[in-house]
Amino acid sequence: MQVVVFGKKFKKEHVPYIQALFDKLAKEGISAYVNTRYLEQIKPEVNFQSNVGEFKGYLDFKVRKYNFVITVGGDGTILEAVTEVRDSGVPILGINLGRLGFLASIEKSYVDEAIDLVMKGMYTVNERTLLHIDSNFPLFGDLNFALNDCTLLKRDSSSMIVIHAFLNGAYLSSYWCDGIIISTPTGSTGYSLSCGGPIIFPNSGNFVITPVAPHNLNVRPIVISDTSVLSFEVEGRSDSFLCTMDSRFENITSNHQLAVRKADFTIKLVQLQSRNFLNTLQNKLAWGMDKRN
């Protein structure tokens, strides 16, 4: 078995958990390859029991067969790993070294057990829908996709902006607001949730449109089919706005015409048999717990 260990930012307090991961991989005879930036950070701190290779990026999936990508960090680390995994079809297993992790759901103290379950085949693979953006001007290069959300936001002005939205070519609404979020079910527990959007279960076949600080109180988040194509035009007192795809952003103007739809590929996330989406919601949001005392 060959795996990629993908990290973003190394912290000293993570050493015991990272060491435990590489010790377990070596013990099980699993070949590990680490993304270049993270490998440079952990080399002085981690004692590798076996040789560790270097993972240079997306093109490596074309020349070597990897069974899994193991991310060490939080949900942001998974979002960055997605930019390398892309349409390779390699499943991602997220180990949570951060705080509130909906995607990286394996706790750092559970590394040994998690690897054991994977080795025994005691897991399922969930396919997650992504967003794809098209524009009349180039945006985001070949990274014009997002696992969580796409947003259109005001930038340089304290004044609200107006976003004209169209659904499958038909006029939907004009949003007087600070911005708008187009979210996948995966991203519905992120920025959209903090702006009052609903939680959508994975594989429900929906997207969520959530306004950010709308001026009209009758404007509410709406849920649409993920077979829809959304298009947008933005205007405001300033002619500089932000468009984001997950954590990546580009500046846009009122001359940009944008279309958002479902991407042509999915991202595969590993879910251990002892875990499911309901467990994650209950644990992360304290559902069903009486906190009154």
C-alpha cells in the first residue's frame, strides 16, 4: 500500500501525533510520501522508521498509484489537499489536529485504530460534490472548483453590493447584501451555516444559496437542485469585488459574468465504520446534550 501524507502547517505540539502516524505506517509496511512543503517542516522533528518519499503534486498521481491521501491538520488542510487530488479518484482520510473538524473527523488520539480499520477494509468511501465556476474572463486557472463553497463578496467599500442571480437562465432575484454564498452539502456546515444557512446531508443532491447580511429581511437561504446552473452579475458603488473558491480568491468587477454549476468530478472521503455524518454533527454541535447545568 502507498499513501500520501499531506500537511499544511507544522506545529511543535503536533509532534507526538505525527510521529505516531509515521510509526504506524512503517509498522504496517505502508509506503509514505509527504508533500514537499510539509516534508521540509517535519524532517527535523520526526524520526522516520522507514524511507519516506516526496509528493510533488497532482501530476504524481499520473505516474504512481496511491491508495489514500492522509491529511494531518483540519478541514482547511483537506481543502488544500483537494487542489492536488482533483479528479484522480484517490480517497482522502482526514486526521484532525485542529479544532472543529467536519471533514477531518478522525481525532488525533485515534490514529492507530484508524489505520487498523483501513487495513481491515472497515470503512466506506463517500463521494462529495464540488462546484465549478465559469467566467467570461479567466478566473482561478485550472483550480476553478471548490469542495465547500463559492462566494461573491464586497471588497473595498462599506456600502452593500447588488448581486443579480439567475437560475438556469431565468431571473431568480437581486440580492442587496454584503455577499452571497453558494454552498455544497459538504460546505453547508461552514461559512453558510454561520450566515444562517441550513445543514444539508451529503449526497442529498442540493446546493444552498445563502446571502451574507442581506438588506431585505424577507431574503432567506434557499436550497436548489445540484443539476442547476447559477449565473451572477455584480454591481456596487465600488467596481472591485471578491470571488472565492474555498480559500482561494480573485478580484472581479461588474464586467464579469459568472456561472456556477456542479463539477464534472467528485472527491472521495473515507468514513470509518465507527463514524458517520450524524455522529459528527452530534459531537461537533453538541446535539442531544443537556448543557443547562
